[in-house]
Amino acid sequence: MANTFLLDDARPSILARLMQGAGDWLDLLAQGHRVSRRVSELTGLSDAQLAARGLTRDDIPRLIAQEFSAY
């Protein structure tokens, strides 16, 4: 009877886990940059420009949370 060795290690290698972690970190960094740009864009608008969009300054945090909650 022949011994069969199955290499069915479901865990990814350490290198794969490190690469995944680095990729996840870069994704978070990019998301933070997008959030920052959007906040700057909205806070840079005048009150009249915000009102034309149906917004006030108090709405900005809620709007940002809604826009980026899917990420």
C-alpha cells in the first residue's frame, strides 16, 4: 500500500498573509484619502452652495458616513 501525502493546507502561506495585509492597508489608506478629499470638497462650499444642494454644514458628517459606509 502506498502512502499518499495530501498537501491540503487550507491556510495561506505567511507571505500570502503579509501581502493580503499590505493590500488591505493600502485600500484603507486610499479610502481615507477619498474621504478626506470629499470632506474638503464639501467644507469648501459656501453656505449658499450647500443650501442649493439641500445641505447644511451640520449635514456633512452624516453625508460622508452614508457615502462611505459601503466600503
